[in-house]
Amino acid sequence: MTSSMKKNHKDKKPRVEVFEKKNLYHDIKAEKKEKLGNNEYMAKLRDLEVELVKLQEWVKANRLRVVAIFEGRDAAGKGGVIKTIAGCLNPRICRIVALGIPTEKEKSQWYFQRYVSELPSGGEIVLFDRSWYNRAGVEKVMGYCTSDEYEEFLRSCPEFERMLIRSGIILIKYWFSINDKEQENRFQDRIKDPTKRWKISQMDIESRDKWIEYSMAKDKMFSYTDTRQSPWFVVPADDKRRARLNCIDHFLSLIPYEDLTVKAIKLPPLKHDVAYVRPPITEQNFVPEKY
């Protein structure tokens, strides 16, 4: 190997070394700020929801294909921001994808195959609540894939994402970062609330003693997949409300759009046909008015 070849060979490695040295992608604590009051939060969220509707109409009119991936530790707030984005949009245009455990048939397929079928058509926004990055996180840490499968994912994922981008898909990736104390607080809140206990799975319990393993897996995942064409955006998520507002605001900033929302309309008065006689009310089944 010549000296120039050695130099080029060394030049291919610095991304991992820089990440480790600067510690850029370890779980970070959000700067302590005064909590947003409910009125202030709702007012800011309302403004962002108006902009989301504008974006929706632009995506529809221009047949854009948008994919947003939301990853992070359990209880980091991914689901909350996804529901907030989708909550004010047309479900025919914006849909949520949250795939479960792969079937035996899916396990025998190309790893990315079941995700490809969920990609958007023209005029759609797809929000992935976890994604193909399961292989670099939970599957790696919990031993659900082999070392060869894991290494192949790290090699092929950047190529897969470059293919998506070249095809015209707008791909956006978010990592929600919380510290261990905040995660513990949220787990305890879920345990106390019977409507949220379903959010804690057996895997969450088994993962409690693997915090460092998950951190190492995330760092390695970033070193391979945080590319110029498809970068990761880290959302400090210890403060749920600020995380949602910051993430939505950033999401809007990445897609140039114009206001195509329908202008206010004036409804014509209802017409009543006097010749129409409604059937007896006793022939209908009504829901009991218990409240």
C-alpha cells in the first residue's frame, strides 16, 4: 500500500472517531427552562397546526412524497409528537406507520421489504413510529438478529436511503433524546395511569438494565447512517411540550411550501322540504344518555 493510499484509507474513518471524541450523540439533557404554561403551549401549537395544514395542501397539490422517521428510547415522546402532527391533518394524506413484530414470512424476506410497502404515494406524508432502524437498536441490543444481519444493515441502510432520496422521496429522521431520570419518571407515570400501562411492554422491562448498550448501539448507528444526504436531527426531549413544538417547527422548515389552504366560504341556508315527513322517532335505536 502506497503512502497516498494509506492516507486515503485513514481518511475514511474519522466520522466515528469525531463522534466518540466530541460525544455529540450521547443522550443529552435539555437546557433547564421555565415550563411552558398550558395557554402559551396551546397558542404556539395552534400556530404550528395552521402551518401543518398549509404544508399538507402543498404536498397534496404537488404530489410530494414525505417520510418522517421518529426514533429514540422508550418514553422519549415519539408517539406524542406523531399524534400531534397527524391530529390536525387529513388521514388520507398523512398516515402513521407503526409496524409490529415481523411474521415468519417477513423474516424470510429482504429486511427492508415490509417497510417499502408502507412508503408514500404522490401526495402523501408517512410518519414512521419506529422504522427499519429497529435492527440497529432493539434487535441488536436484545439479540433478535445475528451479528452478520446487524453489520449488513449498517452497510446497506445508507445505500437504501440514498435510493429513496434519488427516487424523489423527502426523508427526514428524528432522534428523541432523554436522560435516564426523565425516562424513569415517565415509566412511573405510566404505571400509575391505567390508561397508559399498555405502553410498557415486557421488552421495556427487560431493557432497563441495558441503558449503556442502547447508547453504544445508537452511537454506532449514527456513525454509519448520519449522512449528508440523510442526516439525523436530535430532539432534546426531557421537556415534552418544548420537544413537540421544536420538532414540528423544524419539520416545517425542511419542506418549502406555499399557502394553498381553502379560503373561508359562506354556507348557503339549509332548505327544508315541507312535503317530507320523517318516520316515527320510536322506530330508531338511540344510545342511552348516561352523561
